[in-house]
Amino acid sequence: MKDDLSLSPEAERRLRWPLRLTHAGLVAERATRAFWPFVTIVLAVLATLMLGVQDYAALEVVWAGAVASVLGAVVALVLGLRRFRLPGRGDALARLDASLPGRPITAIADTQAIGAGDAASEAVWSAHVARMAEKVKAAKAVEPDLRLADRDPYALRYVALAAFVIALLFGSVWRVASVTDMAPGGGQALATGPAWEGWIEPPAHTGKPSLYLNDIDGRTLEVPDGSRVTIRLYGEIGALALTETVSGRTGEVPPATEPAQSFEVTRGGTIAIDGPGGRSWEIVVTPDAPPEVALDGPVERAPTGEMRQPFRAADDYGVVSGRATIALDLPSVDRRHGLTIDPEPREAIVLDLPMTITGDRTEFVETLIEDLSQHPWAGLAVTLTLEVSDAIGQSGVSAPEAMLLPGRRFFEPLAAAVVEQRRDLLWNRANGPRVAQILRTVSHRPDDIFRDEGAYLMLRAAIRRLEGAVEDGALTDEVRAEIAQVLWDVAVLIEEGDLADALERLRRAQDQLAEAIDNGATDEEIAELMQELRDAMQDYMRQLAQQGQQEGQDMAQNPQDMQEITGDQLEQMLQRLQELMEQGRMAEAQQLLDQLRQMMENMQVTQGGQGQGQQGPGQQAMEGLAETLRQQQGLSDETFGDLQEQFSPGQPGQQGQQGQQGQQPGQQQGTGQGEGLGQGEGQGQGGEQFGQNEGQGGGSGAGQDPLGSLADRQEALRQELERQQQGLPGAGTPEGDAAREALGRAGRAMDDAEESLRQEDFAGALDDQAEAMEALREGMRELGEMMAQQQQEGQQGGEAFGQANPLGQRDPLGRDPGQNGRIGTDERLLQGEDVYRRAEELLDEIRRRSGEQARPEEERDYLRRLLERF
């Protein structure tokens, strides 16, 4: 674009600042592209000289580098001057005009070449110029393109810039002048004027920067203890001399006029350079203080027995390491029973203190965590001492803290007794006969105290091993350690027990909680035991749900012995129990626990306030899943209707079809309630809520928001499926696990369908709903196979399933089960030829709709997938 391009005064005024900034950007862009090699060479050379590389390199290397640097800089400067062209006003206008749509600047500067004098043509031209003038108002300065990646693929400019920044931080500008000493005539210059250089380097662990003495004009310097001083004297030997009183050097000390001297600062004093240009400094030594460490609160014991001891450490330059020493406080130990004799010598416990990984180690707070439950000193009086060290080996020690060594607490009396005898055995092997005698006495009548036969057998084996070692005099450290490990395993097994039996686990949890109330457990232990009681309650309720049909008959025949309580009421009792214990009202807590124990011994747990009736858990689960499948099918039908409405809003008969579909789920729900859900678990809270949503109408035919209604109902159905999964029987069996996996896939597909419905993706929702229904069917098949296999095993292999059905249970569709435990039925859902005629009509209708070209492609694709299935 020409520089003399004429613009109107108004356009000139509007483009003044955008044009100036764009022109400045063009200058910077062209200068950067032309002179970046020259600037890179200059920065690299300056960084090298400021860091003093020339002082350590050989003279030949310095000269070669200097010649190469000068030649490279000259060549780069000449090439840059040849490439650089100062941009003009036209270049800036062209760059600014190119950034606007339609190049309006060129348009308003043009003159009409054709049609001049014609009123219509001039009017069109004026309108065109006016539109272009409006676009000019939006002109903004164009940013320059300073990228050089194509010209500098190895990023040498950034390397030079980084080196220059480092030289500014850690180097000195005065070192650049030292290169002149190597130039011809430099020796004469030094002869006429001697020079010197000096550095003080603090120890590396302090993290402080080096000091260049030539740049320091102050008289007093504070340096850390152990700093190293380096002095260099240039010129005629004897012209300059060094005197210092900070090193305390003895023995062979170099003469004061030595050209290169180095020493370490060990005390305060002076450093002076005598002679022309000399200088002196008063050195103040900053001592390295020893680190400090102290406990930062009382020791805590986790419910699992872990020791948690917070501590605080500090050092002026940072703590390097630390350790904790735990020693037995024998005078404070309660010397009773097996502790009356003196203990065998045992080394103190030494633990490494954790150091902070991130952050500053000059002052930090950390927590020592260690599980010492199996140590012989667990529960005994000990002293804890902390010690930390810094980089130069100085140590800081905390005052010994008296404490009881935290360990695991056993609330089962038998487990606590076994652990106590284990401690006595490790205290001194002379307690071996006494420990064996006590353990034999404890296990004399195993049926009364042992709940687990495996624990009893392990304990008896340990007793025989201990007695044999005592008689033979072979109770070595290795044998004693093996016996102690077995006793520990026995105690843990007794405390935790075999969790497969839900009722035993519930009783054990109640006993442990009662022991905790008597022994004054901590809040953490109470919370852990309450959680264990809740888990045991859930296991016990699942065990009740998985009882056989005979147990269900016995419960039905003795209703007067049963207590009925809902899950919500049970949870309220547990919360009240925990509150009483945390408030210290142990008597009331014990009374409530006794009441809860009595109720759990003889009760019938229900979910949602509905009794279990006479249906087995498998039958109830099958009915609930069947109702879920029917509801999912109803949702899929309504989704298909909304898909048709979305792509064919005015199609005749559409509203009627939707209205029919909107009523279908409600009818299905009524059928489900009549056949199964009203009598079984399927009519829980989740299913009841979903049924209410359906009862309000579905789809667009109900006058509600179809997206929100369908998506919310899909979410409710997924929640109902999760509730059914929690009570699904057959845990641990291959069929039961397969059923759970299939229902998990169904839940994930329902989540995807819900998301698709909220995004109005009806086609995707239909695919996800079809996947969910297929997974539901697979889960029902696996659950039915599990029920059939259990029934066959219960009838001693060969008795027909129909004969083993005394309660007359039917499948979710109201049909009698098939013979020999088969899934399905021997009856037909519909009788006669009507079923075949109806199926044929449905297939014909699907084929007809899939062939209509006017229908949306998503709907036709869905219909084709239906035909592929059938």
C-alpha cells in the first residue's frame, strides 16, 4: 500500500493510534527477525565474562573464544543490517487493513472509476464507502509476530538469555574487565597498577550466596561460621599483601604476599589487603545454632493401636535427620503377676523421625506414626526422647516424656488374657512354665469360652511347643518369637473371630462394646466399635433375609415370639447409644445395649416397614427385578414416543399414541403390585417413590415436562435397582456374583440413559435403556440359576423343584416354575393362536415404519435394530 494514501480527516483521526501502534509493532518484528543472532551472541559473551570463565580457562582458549565471538557478532550485525528495512506508513496501513474484514481502509481511500456522474451509481458507491467507514471504526492495533521458532529451532536465544540472567544473579559486571589482563600489553598495565579480587563462599548447607569482595564497600560483614575466603593478588609480587585474623591458622602459613590464598572463617576478626587500592573488612561470624525438637502435644492411640506423636523441630539452616528413642521406665512399671521378676535386657526402640518432604525444614511440625502393638512394652510405662541433627552434625534433644506405650486394646477377655501371657513370656523366658500353666487352665474347657475351633487348636499347639521347649531347655530367642507370634494371632482371631457367621459377629460386637463401656474406651475406640456393630447388624439382617424356607415357616408359626423393628428405628437406637457413650453416661448406654441385645436375639427385621411374609429372599429379589424390568420397558416406550414427537411433531395419531404410552407404565405398575411388589420387598421406599412418579402421568401426554419427568423417573429407577442390589442373596457364589455384575452393568446403562434424556438425546437414551433391560434379564437368569441350584442341593439331588415348593411360590409373572429347577415356566403366557397373530402384526408394523423414508433416520435405525433382534 502506498504511503501517500489519502484518507479523510475523520478516518485519519480514528486510525491515528492503531496505526502508530501497528507501525511500532512492525519495527519490533523486523528488528527481532534481523538482529536476534547478534543479540544472542552478545548475551552469551557477556554471561561468560560476568561468570568469570576467562579466569579459569587457558589463555589460548580465551583468545580463540574472543576471536570467534567478535567475528560472529560482526557477521550477524552485517547480515541484520542488510535484512532490516524500516517499515513505512503504507506497510502499517496494509497490516492494519488486512486485519479488518473486506479491507475497508483501501475501500474508503479508493475513488469511483466507473459510473461517475450517474446518480444511482454514486449513491451505491456512497453507501459502500459508508459501510467501509463503519468497519474502520473497529480497527485495533495489530500485534507483532515476534515468534522465531522457524529461524531458531534450537532455541539458542533462550539459552543465551537464561545464562545472562544467571550471570546477573550470581556473577559480577566487574569480572568482564578481567579479560583485558590477558590482552597484549596487559602485563604492562598490571605492572603500572596492581589489582586484587576476593570472594567469600558460605557453607553449602546454609543456602546463602557467595560474596564478591570487590563489590562490597561496607566495613562490616556478617558471614556464617565455616565460610571460605579466596583472595587473588595480581601485579608485581609484594605490591599487595593480605593480613587476616579470622582463620586461626597455625603451622605452615603462606606468606602475606602469596598471589592466591584461601582459608576458612572460624572466628570474628579482620581481613585487610594492604597496598595500592587495598581495602579492609570487619568480619562478624554468625554461629550455627544447634537444632531444637520438642513434643507438640500428647501421644494419641489410633483405634488400630498405632501410636501418633506430633512433634515440632527447628534449626537456623534446616534439620537433616532425627530419631525417637523409647526406653522402658522400669521404676514406673506396675510389677505384678508375670512382671514381678526382672526383665531380660532389651535394647531401646529407635525410630526414624519423619522429615517434611515439601516446605522449609528450618521449622516444621510432623507426626511420628508407628504400630508397636506387638512389642513386649506395649501398654507399659516408657520414656520417649526425640533427637534431631543438622548438616554439620549438631544435635538437639528433647526432654524425656513419660508415657504408656500405645498398643492395640483387646476388649474380648479371652483375647486380653492371651496377650497378657504373651507379654509375660517376652518379659522374661523364666515365665515360660507359668505362662504354659495359665494358658492350659484358660483352655481347659474350650466349649465354654472358644467360639472358633481354629483359635483353640492354635493355642493348644503353642502350649505344647512352649512346654517342650521349657522341659528341654531350648527356649531360645527364635522359639520364643515363634510362640509369641502364634499367641498374637490367636488373640486377634479371638477378638475378631470368624466373620462368616453374622449372628456370632453381632454377639461379639455387642460383647466388645460392653467391655469398652466397662473399661472406659476413648472416643475413637467407641466410634470404631459402633461401626463394627453397625456392620454386624447389616450382616445379621442379610443373614435373616437369606434364611431357608423352613426357617421362614418356623418364624411364621411363632409370631408371638417375634419383635418387629424397621431399619430406621434400629439406626436411631444405634445413634442414641453412641451419643450416650460419648457423653459419658455409661449406665444408660449399658441399659440401652442390653435392650438392643435382647431385641436382636428374637426379632424380624423389615425394610421400609413391610414384613417379609412367607416369601424367600430369592423369590422377593426376582419379583423386585421383574418389576424394575417392566418399569424400564415402560420408560423405553415413552422415550420412543418422545423421539417420534421430536422429529414428526404434526404426525396424525401421534398424540393418541403418546397418551397410550403414558398410561402403560401406570398399568404395568398396577400389575406388578398385584402380583408381587405389594407382598414382597420390591415395594420398598425406592420402588414406592418411583411408582408415585409414574402415577402422575408420563411422557408428553401428561402435560408435564417430558424431559425432566423421564430423566427423573430414570434416576429413581436406578436408585431402586441399587437398593435391590444391596439385599440380593447368593453373595460369594458364582451365580450370585454374576448376577451382581450384570445388575451393575444395568445401573451404569441407566445412568447413561438418564444423562441422554437430560440432553434430549432420545436415540442414545433408547440404546442405553435397551442395554439396561438386557443386563436386567441376564441378572435375573443368573439369580434363577442360583436359586435352582440351591433348591436341588437342598432336596438331595433329584427331587423336582415343583415338589419342593410347599408355599406355592410363583414367578414374577404369576406362573408356576418349571420342573427340575429350570428357569422359566411350563405354561404359556398367552394361549391359542392369538399370540402368533399379534406377534406377526407387530413385526409387520415395524417393517412398514422402517421403510418410510419420511421418518427420521434415528427412528428408522432404531426400528432396524428391533428387526435384527427378532
